[in-house]
Amino acid sequence: MSTSRRECIKGVSSGAAAADCGRQARVRQGHVSTLLCQLGNIAHRAGHSIDVDRQTGHLVGHADAARYWSRAYEKGWEMSL
């Protein structure tokens, strides 16, 4: 049995809140990969390179490219958080 699997079983059996068995790392990696694709598409559509805040992943100083950051939704399909 791998060390990570042993740690996962140990964490689950002890009831540790952080026992996510590596899912958090995979979600983070997926987020970064997706964000890079989205930022690449925004730069391509804007027609120039863009600057990004490393902490937030948001565009810095590119009002023309920022319009591609979100989208308009049809009535009834708007995002709400």
C-alpha cells in the first residue's frame, strides 16, 4: 500500500478534517490548468499579452481584455453566488 493511501486511511479513521486523500491537490492543479487556458484565450482575443496578479489570478491593468473575463447570460440563467 502506498504512503499516500496509508495516510488517507489514517486520516479518515482518526476523523481528521484535513483527510481529503489528495483531492485538494488535484482540484488545485485542475484550477491552475483551467485558469491558464482561460487566460491564454483572453490574451488571444484581446490581441496582446496580459499581466495577471499571481495571488488572485485576475487581470491587472487591461480594461480591454477584462471584458472577456465574464459573459452575459440570458435572463433566468444568470450566475448567483
